[in-house]
Amino acid sequence: MAEINLAQEIAQHLKQYSSDVERDLEGAKKRVGQKAVKELRNAGRFDDRTGRYRKGWKLRKIGDNYVIFNETDASLTHLLEYGHALRNGGRSKSFTHIKPVEQMVINEFEAAVRKDLS
């Protein structure tokens, strides 16, 4: 009669489940990140002269995380999102385009994780 070591079987199944969850989370991170980059490229319609700012949005994997950033005009993102002081006084108009995409990423990633883990 074959003996089954319960502890080993449980450990093996937990290890398999853990790797499945990691793979699903990795896919969800990449999918949501790519969608966010696409949304940011479409949200930056106020820069229609050259399109340089819109085209600069990129997704890069750093370690286990994905980072969304603007490669061409990184310092411009804050100025456009919140506005800035002008030389002759007053403030420039703010173009809120990052915050809505950030909220979309939070909601979509949470939904994707819930779907993948259920």
C-alpha cells in the first residue's frame, strides 16, 4: 500500500497555486499597463502640434513592477496636470489627464485580480 505524505502533497499544491497566481497577476499588470498607456496617448489631445508629448508615454518593467512614464517630456507631466505659474503672473490652465487614467488602472487591476483569482 502506497503511503501519501499529506504535508508534501499540500506543499506541492500550494506551490502550484502560488505560481499560477503569480502568472495571472503578471498578465493582469501588463494588460492594464498597456491599456493605460493607450488611454494616456489618447488623453493628451491638447498637444496636437507635434504630438511629441502624446507619443512619449511608455510602459517599462522594472523588477516585478510595471512603470508608466513619459519618455520624451517627463517634467512636463506635472506642469500640464496641475498647471503652473506664468511669467507675467497668473496661472496656466491645468489639463487633468493622468488622474482619470490612474483611477481606471486601479479599478481595472482590482477587477482583473478578482476575476483571475475566483
